[in-house]
Amino acid sequence: MKWTIQKVKDLLIKKLDNPDWKLLYDKEKDELRIENKMTNKGITVSLPPIVAKAEVSNELAIDETVYYVTEALKVMGDAVSLQGQENNVYPVIRSTSFPKKSKEGKPLIMKAHTAETRIYYALDLGTTYRLIDQELLDQSDWDLEKLEKISHQNLSTLSRNMSKDTVAGNVFYFVSTKDGYDASKILLPEWLEYLKNEVISGEMAVAVPHGDVCIIVDIRNKTGYDVLAQMCMSFFANGHVPITALSFMYTEGKLEPVFILGKNK
């Protein structure tokens, strides 16, 4: 089956039919916005990534998007506070092209990370999350220092179980626990240092092509670079929250983005 923007748009409109919501399609941007009619709050989804996912997983890609939108809209109208939520805040990695403001125009709390990535902060609401903006932070009497400290402590408690695969003598480790914060585990310096010193024998590369995976690579020959480049591009194209198709070399405690021109398939 050939998936197109039109086909994905029509299916989403059909499955998201709700008398309390209005759906707005931006043809120039290939985006579908779903809003609550009472509050005008909503969520915007880009259709090209969904088309790419549908080519692989068919209608499952549509159903995943419908679930994501439905759960997000459920909580969007609820009053939210950080008070009493110390165990539910986490840092999240996003690309540098990710918006700096919410759809309502409120500045999101963020911090520089690498040339390709930026750190945002999320309040976990169970089936979905809300990115923390300046207004929410101010209303809750938290400051940035407290938010950073608590969110990183919470992140450090999450599972980092890795699966392992060896390709052409290079070892690939995958953290994909599906807790919503797998890519963010790149923000744990003690863990990266442990891997570098105790697990990796060659050069260490790290990749976060989308939000639900962190890839650690023990590169032992040139083929490893090719495999990593192709893998990152594939994961980036099919991820629900794409971050970057570039990978990073980890040396002396720093992450340096590197462009790898893959030559072999």
C-alpha cells in the first residue's frame, strides 16, 4: 500500500472525529492541528513523519498518533502545578529546531546542550507529559536550579538496560525501555563515563535519533561509522519524536556532533 499525505490526513481526521474538537489542516506545512473548541488549546502534528512511519508499520502509525493526540488533549485543559510533583519532572532532549515557545506563546524552559540538541523539561502526567514553561515554573515557586537538580535526579533512577548487537566487529548497545526518556539518558555524565571506561574498548559514539532510543557504539573499525550513519538516518525517519540524524563522538567527557558519510550498505 502506498501511503501519502492525503491518505494519512484523511485517516487521522476520521479517527479523531470528536464534537468537542476542531481540526485545522495547513496545506503549506503539511500539518494537522487538533484543538479543544472551548479552550482553543491543542496539538499540532506534522504529517510527513507519519507517512514515513506508515510505510513501515502501516495503520499502526496512525493509531499511535491518534493515541498520542487523544491523551494530550485529555490533560491539556486541566490545571497543572509543579507543587507535589517532585517525582514527576524530567529533562528531555529535543533538536535545536524545536520551538522555543508553547503554542500559546509562553517561553519554554530550556538549556543549551550541543550544536544539534537542546534540553527542555517535562512534567510527566502518566500517559502524556507537558513541557514546562516559564509561567508554570513561576506559578509553582520553583526556580531553574531546583528544576534542573530534581529532574536529573529523577532521570538517574530510570532503567538503562541495554540490548546488544555486533555488526562487522563493532558493538552497538541500545537503551529503549519505552519510558519516554530514553534519549534523555545521554544527559547522565556518570553513566557515559562508566561506559567509556568500563565497557567501550574502541572509540565511543552516542546517538539519539529519536526520543525513544539512546544508542551507544563501540566503534572498532571504519565499517562501524557507516553502519551507525545508516542506522541513525533510519531511526530518525521513523521515530515519533525525531531529534537528530547525526551522531556524537564522546571524548574527554564531551559530546561532539559528527557527520558521517556512509559509503557501504
